[in-house]
Amino acid sequence: MEPMNFFADVRPDGVELVGPSQTPDMARNATATLLGIAPEKLRLNLRALVEDLVVGLKPIMF
């Protein structure tokens, strides 16, 4: 289970969300609908916090 926390960087040209998700497409589309923006303007930065701290892996970008 991922921790249920996300960070959002909201800018005029789009939004970047940083956090864990098992369903990134659904999370992206639902968030875009809630914000009233096109899904293409929303970027997910999926972080695996344990992997980042222990192994130093790079995040997966959608």
C-alpha cells in the first residue's frame, strides 16, 4: 500500500502531481476532471518513496 499523500505544483500552464498511485491513468483523468482542465495539462510524477531513499531509483513520469 502506498501512503495516501500527494503534492501538487499548480501553474498557469498545467499541474504536476507528485505521489504514489496504482492506477495513474485513472488518477490523472479524475484529477483533471475535478480541476476542469485537459488531462494533457496534468503530469503525474509517481514516486516510490522507499525505493528513492534506499536504492535511489528515478521516478516514473506519465
